[in-house]
Amino acid sequence: MSDVIAKKTIAVSALSLTSRRSPSSHVIRSVLRPATTRCPCTAVIALCRRALPSSSTRVAHDRRSRSAWTLGTAPSSVALETPTMEGKSAPAATDHWLEVNGVATRVLCCGRSVAADGDKPIDRLLVFVCGNPGVTVFYERFLEELHKATGIPAWVVSHAGHEMPPANSELRVPDQKAHPELYTLQGQVEHKLRFVEKYVPDKCELYLAGHSIGTKIISEMLKDETMTTRVNIKQALFFFPTLKKMRDTPNGHNLITMTSYLLSTTLFLSWIFTTFPNFIKKSLVKMTLMIMEGRSVDDYLVRSGLVLVHPTVLRNVFAMALDEMDKVYELDSKVLNDNASKLHMYFGNCDGWVPVPFYDEIHKQVPEAEAVLCDKGYQHAFVLRYSDEIAAIATDWINKDLKK
């Protein structure tokens, strides 16, 4: 049902503002790549760029088609399977809805499922923390490739309030006005700590990986002695880490300006979008993404866009983003140095959220951690184009640890 609602928002945005010149259209175009449409939904979808992703290994893009997942009927757990073109299932891709810290939470699993009751306790696991937006499906391809290459069960956890549960579920997303603390940056840290506490067994060898603001969330989690003494943290993998001065970056300036112009309008249009038929919503999401990327896009990106464009989701996404601008400023080098032997960081060389001087400063302040500066031109929102390549980098780091 969240897919249906999300598609409508993008449709209304495109139809309403494509022919109208907005005073802030220059802001949108600076957040995105130069766009041929002046549509706030384009700006909304582009937020995934800030929230999303060494070795020199590169994996050739596999442009296989993905069929839509089939939803199950369980009220609080939805199982999904992703067949390939040949009709063979991808390795153990399952999708589950859980309650974590009082909020409906989606967990996408490759390999051992989060709901695998009755089996022996899991002894090795990778948990991935999203960027912002914290929509799990953006990371579907990355997760599948990583699991195939390492054999380690891999789970990606949605951010609290960033995905709406199925209509037939009893799970709920509490109202932001009544419970704003659930959707702040600190609220997301608590959300992930509660997830690990409830679903990761004692003494499990845990690989924590994160993208963008997900790396900051992990760094805060590593301060929790209860978690670090209960499980065995093997590695912390940071991709395009936003660890300092977010509001001073080019994209930080653009986000603050954009929200001052477009937030109310975007939320209103997303509400209207929920009234559109499913096929229109999907077509408009796909069209918007193709305009943004200048190419055809994979089905999982379309499904991600449909999840994202929902008024409740967008309200929580923007609230978290603005809180990040306020809270992520000075680098907390102590926790990074305390975990330097486990820490691997991958920085972009064309990143509007983490400029190259930030890489230099962080590398200087945390000299014992592995820090790699990309020389391939991979973008901050790696899930849009470079899921295979970033999965290969993560695989290289993990396999080196497994061989020890």
C-alpha cells in the first residue's frame, strides 16, 4: 500500500509544476544534476543521493530485469522473493515488518532471515544502516551482491518512520507531532540499538556497514557498552561518511534553502499523489528517475521511489535531515580512534556532502583507520548507479577479515 501512495505524490508533483517556473527551481537543479523538469518530486527523490553509499575491484553492471516482489499476507511480517530472468530465485531475499522501539520497521534480509525461529542462533551477520532516506529497497541490489560474494547473512534496516507498513499490518508509525523524538538523529540511533538488542544474538560476530548518515549512526552505536560487550563487532564499514559540518557543505546549503521553499508544497503534493491509480504513479516515478539519471533505471529504484513519496515518510525524512544539519558538526574522533582497527572508510572524490578536504581532515585525525579516497567518480548516492562496485569494495574488506 505504501507503494501505491508514494507513486501518486510523484505524479501530482510532475503534473502540477512541470510547466510552472518555481522561484526555487535553481535550488532544485543544484541539488540534482541539471534537470529538464522543475518538479519538487524530482528534488524529493534526489534526497536519496545525500542519504545513500578500497579496493580497485570493479564488478560489471548486471542489468538484469527484476520482477516486482510478491507480498505475503501475514499481518506483521511480509515475505518477498526476487526471481531473476531465468526464473531462479536470488539468494534468500526476504522482507519482514517488525516493531522496533515502538515504530513499524522494514528489514530486508539476504541469507538467514531475521524471522528464522527454531534454527540455531546466527553466529555471523552483517547489519546495514541506511542513509537518509532510510528506504531499504534502495539497497536491495547492493545487499544481494554482498551476500552472494561473502556468504554472510546481510540485513538492511529501515529508519524509523521512513517506510509505511502494509495496510493489512497491525504495526503503526506514530505521529511525528506527538512523538518527535522517534524521528530525530538520536531517535534513529536508539532505533538501531533496540533492533540489535532484540534480533542479534549474544556473541554474534557482527559486521556493521553504513552509508552517509548511517555511518554517523553507527559511530554513535559504538559508544554503547551494552551492545559492544554483548556482541563481537568485527568491522565497521563506512561508505561516503557524513561525520562533520554537514550544514557547511554545498548540499547542506542547498537542502536548507530547498526546504524553506518547497517543504510544505511537497508534502501537500505527496498527499494528492496518493489518489492516483497505481499504473500512473509507477509511470511518473519511472519518468522522473529517468530524467534525473538520463538513462533507464532498474525496477528496484522505481519501487524505492514509490515508497519514498508518501506524506508521512517525507515529513520524517525532512525532519531527520534538518536535525542532521544541526547535530552533525564537530568530528567525534574519539569513538573513531577507539575503533580504528575495525574501521574502514570510503570517501567520494565528487561528493557534495563530504568534500575532499573532509577526507583529508578525518584521515589526519583518525590515522590508524583505513581511509580510501575514490578515484572512480562514484557518486554519494551510489545505489542509483554503483551498487555492484560498492558491494565489491565491501566484499574485499570483509573477506580479508574472514581470512584472518
